[in-house]
Amino acid sequence: MNHTEVKVRFAPSPTGLLHVGGLRTALFNFLFARKNGGKFILRIEDTDRAREVKGATENIKETLELFGLRWDEGPIFQSQRLLIYTEHVNKLLENGAAYKCFCTQDRLADLKKQAELQKIPFRYDKHCLKNPPSFNSSPPVGEERRGGVFVIRQNVPGEGSTEFEDEIHGKIRVENRLLDDGILIKSDGWPVYNFANVVDDHLMGISHVIRGEEFIPSTPKHILLYRALGWDAPKFAHLPLLLDKKRAKLSKRMGDVAVKDYLEKGYLPEAILNFIAFLGWNPKSEREFFTLDELIAEFDLKKVNKSGAIFDIEKLDWYNAHYLKQKSPEERAKIMIPEKILKEIPVKVLELAGLLEPGRQGRGEEIEELTAYFVKVPKYEKELLRWKDGANEDIRKNLETAKSVITGLRETDKETIQKVFLEKIGSGDKGTMLWPLRVALTGRKTSPSPFEIIAAFMVFDDGKDRILKRIDSAIAKL
């Protein structure tokens, strides 16, 4: 293999929506290729047909394009290359680097149970290599199979060790006796990842395999396959794991990890891109905001850390707030607010109510709940209207006073509204009027100040009527 040209690949499996870890892997491959004048290949590893999710491939492509990670070749589908894998596994069968295994599921289950009882990792015992059935002389893979169902296993040497130099982790050495004779071709004739990716990486001229740290244990077996096929191995760079704040591996069980989830919550692509770039990579400077072109100029595998990268959602919020500040209220509304709400509530109302503030996240039901009082008279228990131990008659009196103030308003900006109300209240307890007024308008314990809410209501042509209707509803509860 000619490694003078840099060529990398992003090779996801279409078993679900593209997650943040996959996007980071794609980004680092893309940055490395562009920095070194190389090519970025998209390969879809779709050999696990049982787990394939409809629409996953389109989601992968659309997400990469949205983030500007345009590939130079592909997408290439492994499912369309089965004859190529057949050709190369036959070479391994011929040179003894692989063998057919006819063991039943029951026998394999027993072996795994024994390993579990002995508290050791499961490794196949080479039974079918040592005791080949008489029908093990069936034709090569791809021709008619005789003599029963079988898989093809890698014949890992029982002695010696396999060593490689990782571009991030340095020298890694593994005793071969610790490696399992993993399956290369399943009983249905389809290849597994550990075989297909080796064949494809060589035939596609991949110079650097940049992938997640979880593939380190498989790499020695990959290297043995390269050697058995007479090929030079590419260079390897394994990216650190993504961890939550408790330093546990980030997973779907711990919450949303699909990129689409974050986009639907109002996170901007440029914020996500900056955030994931720093998950394991450090520019060795104080700078934290980069365009994609600036990331290309700065990127270096030597600046990628070995230790796990903490996925801190508060940091992502911080990045998102930074980029949202640069957008107009109308642009923020399209990003942060569901379309059906925008059809009912003007952007100016949302802005005055503080719902377009950078750093605020939330979509769907949460935003609907926060904006519902602008559209419908809120429902709540009358006790919520009570400030401290105020009597019903006092609450009613203060709400009537608030009505008269609102009826007489001529200016509708927040500052004027606040000034008029505070002058009316005077030196008394402000909460006696402002608390029940806030609840009457929103039906909520927490909300923006009543002055902001009133200013927001006033944007509607019938704003005063809406406010008075809500106050009357509150008075009726008392």
C-alpha cells in the first residue's frame, strides 16, 4: 500500500441515527484529511442486516453535509462488496490463517458458561481446527455448501505477540494467546466488521485509521489479518472515549446522544461543531471559538489527548449561547421555538418574555408550557394567588387596582409599566400586588417579571383585553 497520500475514512454502521461520538470521529477524520491535502471517504458498513435501521444512512449523510463534512468518495456500501470478501477469505482458508467452524450454538454456549465460571474472557478453543469434520472439505465460500452450517474463524497464533504504534496512545503490545479466534464470515455468508474493514481499508488505500478507543482491543487481530494477506497495515489513531460527568462511558441509556436530538432542541451546528472538536483535542491555546476552516488549520493528531473526554452539556449550552447572540430575534425564534407556536405568538412577544435569551434551551412540550398563557387563560389553584398570608379580599382589591393601572396605560414599554406600578404601590409590600398579578397572567410560580409579561402581552392587538380577561379570571376564583 502506498501511504504517501493521506486517505482516511468514516465508516459508520446504519444501525441508528448518527450520534455525537460518530460525528466527532467524522470531524477528526475530515480535519486530518483536509489539513494534509488528503481524501475523506464515506463508507457505510451495512453488513449487520438484522440491526439496520431504515433511514439511518440518509441521516448520516444529511448530518455530515449539514456540518460541512463533505466526503470525496462514496458512500461505498459493504453490502455491495460481498464477492470481494469471499475472494479474500478463501485466501485465508488456503494459507491456514482461517478455518471453518461447525460448532453448534449449544456447544458455544457451554464454552462461554465455562469461561464465565472460571472468570476468564471467552476464547474459542480451536476445536474445529484441531478436529475438522470429514465434510470440512466442502467447496470454498461462495460455492454450494455441503456438510452443514458453518462460520469462518480467524486462526490467531497461540504464541508470540502483536505490536503496533498508535498515533495517540503510543506503542501497544498484546500477547496473541489472549486473542480470540473471532468470526470473519457468519453462517449466512456475510462478513463481520473485523474482517470487512481490513479488506476495505487496504483496497481503498486508507493510510490512517482514525476511530474510537473501543476498537483498540480488536486492532491486534486486524494487524494479523493484514499480515496473513501479505499487506502493510495503515497507521492507527484511536480517539479517547466520550464520558459523562461521572466519568462513565456516554451511552444512549444516559440520555440523548444522537446529533439530531441536539439540533431539534435548538443547538446550532456551529456550536455543536466547536463543542465536539474539543472532546479530546486541545489547540494548546486559550482560544475556544473556531470556524471549520480554522479547525483544519489548527488540527494535529499530536494534540489529541489519551484520557477520556468529558461531555459537559453546560459547555455546549455556553457555546450555543455565544452563537445565538450573533443572530437576530427572528433567527433565534426559528431555531428555538416550534413552528406551531410561531404561528400563534409574534416573535416580539417571545423576545419580551425572555424566551429567546441565548443559553435557554428547550423545545416541544417545555416551550408550549412556557408560552401557553399568551394563548389561553391559564388554569391553576386559587391558593397560588396568595402572597404570604394575604386575605382573599386583599388579593381581590390589589388585582382590581392592577386592572385600573393597566386600563390607563398609554406607554407599553417595560420601563414605563414598571414605573407606573411602583408609583401606585408606593412604600408598601410590592409582593401584595405583583405576586397575584404575575400568577393571574401566567398561572405559574416562576416566570419573567409581571412588567415584562405585560409588555409582551401589549404586542398583541388585543393585548389589554387578554390581560384583563386573565385578571378577571383570577378575581373570580377568590
